[in-house]
Amino acid sequence: MGKITLLVLDGFGIGAMEDCAEVKPEDMEANTYKHLREATKLHIPFLYELGLCRLVDQQGEPKAAYGRNNLAHHGADTYMGHQELMGSRPGIPQKRFMKDTGNQIKKSLEDEGYQVSHPMEGASILLVEGCIVVGDNLESSPGNIINVVCDINQITFEEASKIGRMVRSCVDTSRVIVFGNKKSDIADILSAVTEKNGIQWGVDSPKTNVYGEGYHVLHLGFGVDFHKQFPYIAEANHVPVYRIGKTADVIQASGFKDPVVDTRDVLNRFREYHRKAENNAVLLVNVQETDLAGHKQDVNWYKDVLEVSDQFIGEFIEEMDEDDVLLITGDHGNDPTIGHSNHTREQTPLLVVGKKINPVNLGVRSTMADIAATMAELAGVPQPEYGTSFLKEVMRA
């Protein structure tokens, strides 16, 4: 077996899911790739030749195996998307807001002996032990996530994570995220509290300076068991797993991780790790700035990040060894032209590259978990709990 790489272009969708009318009607016209191409002079020739030519324009002869992924997780979420990519079938969460669930969370924490208060009049946030703010996540779809933002100058991240797990037990949202950084004290956190959409109160995370070096984060998903996912199974069978970029935060594993964000750094470090890694290694890579550009509704930033990634992909393919396999996909859409700053519920492209890969049409996959199942078969380890391998469809005899 050669090295297996999964490269996730975060937020890169190729058209709205058919169920958007019921699940996310505001995304019915979403098409991240098409709208970027219309709004800018986007030039990504390598991705286009690999399969976007056929997937989007129904023309050309792709150089890679190609297909479309449906999202099996509800909504459009980076964390849940990656859990699906790793072989989980996340449960169907509910939309919950702190204004509705805050009292239940407060009571549960107080029953365990924690001091809990409402630090701001009219705001539905909670202050726990004077150093943790529990509030709505303002960056994802409304009602999707509860944030537990901690001042780890005053409390250990382990204790904050314990509180986060208690919050998780109180709500059936898609995610509860626990995070903090010693650079951001409780004064910084409280000063970044804001209201959004008339129904959300939470911490505007970027304003706290929480991200970057020293950042601690724990994602707690709804209906997710990482013990049944591909990375855990791979490591249990002595296959090394590298997590580079946002995969270091959202994928559970015990091996190497590098939570770098800048796209050029992500790709250059990945290349270095790939060259040094064991022949049977798995590298899970996320280009996050595509998603960040979508949130900012900045088509030119998105264009620039995609073009940097495309150029790298073209160069990297030339470096791949005989048995190496590269899988390229997204985790949802993030159409910067749709009129809102949230993720969009879109199909994602599936491109499979390698010297032993036939450029076949893989059709529409019912779940992104098929990627995890395929990587497991490539690695020679047991299958994750969800997904169907397409390895036999793409491998040359």
C-alpha cells in the first residue's frame, strides 16, 4: 500500500442538494463553484481537468475518477461533515438556542455544584465559575451549535471540557464546542458577546483573539462515536494517521496533528509530511480558508485560495509514487454569493487520483462516508460503521 491522502477543500460545493427545499430552503440556488466562476476570473485548470469538467459542464474526459457526494448529515456543517467523511452517520440534531435551553443547562450545572449566573441583562448567555461563557455559536447555521468559551488562565481545559460534556448532555444540537486560549481572558470573552438575528446571543469568537498558537478546542458531536471511525480503526491497526489543518481539530485520533490555517502553510507542510511519512501512512488535510472566505462572502479571497490549492494539486500529483492515492472533496458548500454568511447545503465533488486509478464515473454517492470505507479498504483495515467502498470500481486490475 502507498500513502493515502484525503484533501478537503472546506466549503467547496458544486450545487444544492435536492432536499434543500425541506432541509435548508435558503440554499436552494446555491452553487459555490459555479457562482465563483461567474463572479470572478477563477482559473483552476487541474481540478477542472481531473473531473470538474464533467461534473459541472458535462464535457471533456476527466483524468481522475470522479463523482458527486450527497451529504448524509443534516444541514451543512464542517464538524459533522468530517465525522461523515470518517465513516460516521451522525444523528439528526435539533435547532436549539440558548434562550430556550439556557435554564436547563444552568440547572444541570448548578446541580453538580457549579456557580452559574447571567452576566449581561437581556442576553441569554451563561457565566460558569466566573471564567466560562456558554452561548450560541454565531458562525454556523443558527441553532446548530452551542459554544463553551473558557478562560484557561483560570480553569484547566480538562475541567472546562468536563463542563462542556455536561452541556452536551443537556442539548441535542449538532455540536457543542469547548475552546479557549491563554491569550483570551474572561474580559476579552465577555467584551465579544453580541446578539445576532434577533434570536442568538454568543461570543464573536474572532474578536477574542482565541485562534492561532495556544488554541485549545474540543468538538462534541451528536450521535458520533469516533471509535467506529476510520482514523481510530487505522491507528488501532498500526497505520499512522496525520491530521493537517482543521482536521487536527475536528477529527479524533491520537497521532500527529498540525492545526495550521494559512493555505500555503497547510499545503507546504503537508508536502513535507508526505515526503517523510511511512509508506502506509494516511494524511488527512483540510484547506480551511475557502470556508473562511465563504463566511466572509469574499469571492476574491475564495478565488485566490482555490487557485493556490489548484496549482499545488497539479504539482503534487507529479510527485506521487506508484501506489499513492489522493482523494479530493469538500465537506459542504459555502457559496459567498448566496446572500448569507452560513454554510450551504450542497453536493461536494469526489475526485480520486493515482497511477493505478481508472478515470471512471463514480456517480452520485449517497454519503461522504463512502470515502472512509474506501480508505479503509486501501489501508487493509476493518470498515468504519458507515459507508460503502468504491475501491473495486476505480482500481486497475
